[in-house]
Amino acid sequence: MTTGFEFTCTLPEWVHDHVDFDRPYPTAEDKMRVVLDLAMRNIAEQHGGPFGAAVFDDTTDRVIGPGVNLVIPSSNPTAHAEIVAIAVAGARLGQYDLGADGSRPTTLVASTEPCAMCLGATPWSGVSTLIVGARDEDARAIGFDEGSKPDDWVAYLEGRGIGVQLDVLRDEAADVLREYMRTGGEIYNATDTGEIPPDA
Amino acid sequence: MTTGFEFTCTLPEWVHDHVDFDRPYPTAEDKMRVVLDLAMRNIAEQHGGPFGAAVFDDTTDRVIGPGVNLVIPSSNPTAHAEIVAIAVAGARLGQYDLGADGSRPTTLVASTEPCAMCLGATPWSGVSTLIVGARDEDARAIGFDEGSKPDDWVAYLEGRGIGVQLDVLRDEAADVLREYMRTGGEIYNATDTGEIPPDA
């Protein structure tokens, strides 16, 4: 906390190696590849959890807010990839409601199914669509925790007007999680809350 | 986003008027008064939602991380009071696990029951205890939404080793919410997700 009364989450410069802010990423697979690339780079740089996310402008298909898991480098247990992507998008747009401009809906893309916190954040963000790669069970298989979510969280989001697309490049997304295990990535955790660390 | 790749949440200087970082706040009521003062000031300054929170060091009873709702001033839909308090505490301690030092457990105090996102964040933070003022229904009564939480979220947290204390100065806490309504505070919302805005 530099001034004593703030916190900052900073994305690494190598985000530029994987995100071209001037080009469109038209398909769900195009969008997923971007966040999987971010997740893989986060692993390779030993920069934190194996999770990537991004908010896209649905009209231009461009990236508004990229995100990777910044829990470890920012000493912030809430700095999951989705939270970072949403917050960066808000900061870039200068508005807390990413859907405030009705003519420009937005999509949140997550390399792994959002944990309870990030799922809770999704409706607050104003995005119209959530696209997901790996499933909860893929994350749990390598020891990450997702927290307590509604059993039918997809129906919950859809009931709030948010479209959900699952299993986009799921195999590749699960491979990213396994890569983290293979390379001995730190399994961060919160001491008092059990054996298993949070996802995303 | 100042550099294009970060976001910052900054607490207002007036936090100093309500938080004395050098004194202990021993009881649950002492702690709750601090966060209710922060919530009231946030209303008076028209600075955002009527919510305050803080992370306390259980050993010294001092404030580690104060928080108010910064959704509007920081253009960040995830900047609820609890998220801010947790993130500021992590930044001050330089660790993402607020319970990492086993000899210094921490407590999160929230002026209103955490929404789904903030509830999801609570186990990830490493706090040992959650103290709550107003209830969900108090927030819903003035039009705020809490999202979808486990029916027995208290048991869920307790099952993860987090103690929960409800209804601490609940009447005063509910009064804070009503004050927000009375003074015509902005009911921020996310466009695509229904009529009701997120809590906290």
C-alpha cells in the first residue's frame, strides 16, 4: 500500500506479447486462445496461478480488459484473473458498469470456470456473456478449490440475462492447469480455510 | 488505467478521521462502530455505496485494512467494501494470506452481510472471523441485491474454520442503509443484470 490507503494491481508488460488491442478476436475459440496464452505465460513466468481472463467488446471483438491471476505478486487474495480483467476494463472505460453503453455489450472469458467470488462478481460487472474453458472438476483435479457456488450457477446467470458458453477449448484449458502442476507451481492458500487453495 | 495495464483503488483521506491505526478496538461493537462510521462518511461525501468494512488484527485489535465501497469513484464493480478492506490489508502486510502468520489471526468486519462475491472472497482471504452488522434483508429493503449465496452460508464458513458473528449493532447498521436512501444516494447497477444493484 504505497500511500497507506490504496492498493494497485499491475499486469506485467508481457501481456502485450499475447494481446493485440488493435485486432478483433471474433470467435469464442479466438477469445479463449488469448486467455489461455495469458495463463500459460503466467505459469512460465512463475507469476502466479494458472488462470487467465479477459473482457471483450462484443461490437468490435477487441480486448478491453486483460487479466491474469495476480494473487501472489500483488499480495491480494481477491486478485483472481476475472476480477483483474473486470477491474482493468472498468478502469479503461471509466465506468463501473461494463454494459452501461447498451450499444456495446461485453463478454467475460475465463480460462477456468469462475470460483464462488468471481461468479459473484460476474453479474455486478454488467457483462452480457460468460465464456468458460476448463471446468470446476479440472481445477479441483490439480488441487484448486472453487468455493461454494449455486448448484445450477449457469441457470442463475442466465436468469439474470447473462449468456453462458461452457467447454470452449476445454481440453487445452485443462492442459494449462496440468502444466502448472507439472512445473511445480505454488499452490497458494489461505491458512485458516482448509487444505485447498482458491481457484482463478 | 494509468499505464494501460493496472487498476488502483484509493481510499479517501477522510478515512483517517474515523480510523485510528494506533489504538485497539477490543470488542465486536467497537469494531463495528468503525465500519459504520466509514459507511456513514461514504454516504455524506456522496462517495459511493453505504458500506464499510475493515480487517482487524486479532492480537492487537488494531485496524490493518479499512474499506469503503469504491465502485463508483474507482469505476470498478468489484470494489465493494470487503474486497477493498481485504486488498488493502494484504498490501499493507505484503502477503495475500491474511492468516499466514498463525500467531496473528485476523477478523473481517462488514457493515452489511457480504454479497455473493464478498462471501466468496472471505475464505480466500485467510481471515479467522467474520463480524456482520445489517442483514441481507436490510440491504434488500432499500433495493440492494446480494446475489446467490448458499442457503446456510454461515455453516459453510464455519465448516472452513471461519467464525461468524451476526447482528452486531444491527439496528444502527440498518439505519446507515436507510440514511443512504433518505439522502438519495445513487443506486448503482449493472445494466444487463436486472433491476437491482449489488450490495456492499
